[in-house]
Amino acid sequence: GDSVTQMEGPVTLSEEAFLTINCTYTATGYPSLFWYVQYPGEGLQLLLKATKADDKGSNKGFEATYRKETTSFHLEKGSVQVSDSAVYFCPRMTTDSWGKLQFGAGTQVVVTP
Amino acid sequence: DVKVTQSSRYLVKRTGEKVFLECVQDMDHENMFWYRQDPGLGLRLIYFSYDVKMKEKGDIPEGYSVSREKKERFSLILESASTNQTSMYLCASSFYSRSNQPQHFGDGTRLSIL
């Protein structure tokens, strides 16, 4: 069935390092894709989204491009800060028009000073 | 800014109790959702609602029910709490449309069943 696969964490980086979090999906059609971030003790916040192939979402220095040919939506940031330590999720919207999201396991990112 | 408010951040209940988790949103969203979050499993959809008094089962509805008497409020009910329902519960809301509106989440309720 349709699914979302994220790279396993934790991903541990030093401050100012380059961050990539891989996300791939399987689906019928081309669902909208999202990145959410969950800081410790909080709910999920929308980071960015893409609704069609080749769309590029960006926010707060994070970017992700919807790649139809590889069914991927990898998240990147050029220079991470300690405050970027969080769990990151890349759900896909289901294609049944109810607006539901299907989540992967999430990727924990730890940035050290 | 959209505000989704969950009534409790932390809750401790006993096995067999009936437990109510409340969620309120202030943006006139049609859709509301309840998820549970467990380590290594991400978020899993329990129930959702697209209108007042309407509800649909998600992926893991067993042991849960929901109520939506008003548009802004969506309640999750654990009919007879069990220890395997210890988890983080997250509520979300969104507009109902075909233009792929994002969901907005509350801060979560960490529920412990003893």
C-alpha cells in the first residue's frame, strides 16, 4: 500500500553543518507533501509544503523539492543551529480528498554546539 | 494565527476509566483529526470528522470513540482505558477543500494509564 519512508534517526550534527533528511513516498498519483517540525514537548508545526511536481517549498532556511521521478521530498538546510534540534516529519496527503495525512516514523535531529 | 487548543498537557488515569480528551479550534475549520504518537511509529490517525456530528474511522479506531457536537470542538473518548493506550495524543484541524490545505496541530496531551 501507499507509504512514507524517512531516514532513521537520530541524526547528530555540529552547529553550522549541512542537514539533509531523506523522505520518499509511494502513492497512486501525485499527493501534496509536507514537512512538519516538532520541538520537544510541543505539537507539530508546518515547516513547508509542495502541492505538485517540481514545486519547491522553503521556510526559515529549510528547503525541499518535490521530485516526481524519484518520488522524494528531501529536506535540506545549509547551516543548522542548536535550536533546530527537533523531530521532523514528512507526511503525504492521501488522495481520497478528505485532507488526511499519512506519516512516516519521523527523524530526530540533534545539533550540538 | 490558527489556534488548536487541547484541554490537558498531561493526564494520568487508571485502567478501566472512561477518559475524555478535548480539542478546540478557533479558525472555523471543517476538518478535525485525532492522532496518537508513539516512538518509532510516527503519528497514526484514530478518527477524523469533516462536519458537525460526522465522523470517520482512521487507521486505529479500536478502543476509541469521538464526538463532534459543535464545529469548533472535537472530543476523543477512551471508553475503558487500558495500559496500551498510554501515548501522546495530538489533535489537528484543517479546511475542507480539494486544494490540499495543511493541518494545524495542538500541543498534545501526554496520557498515562496506570
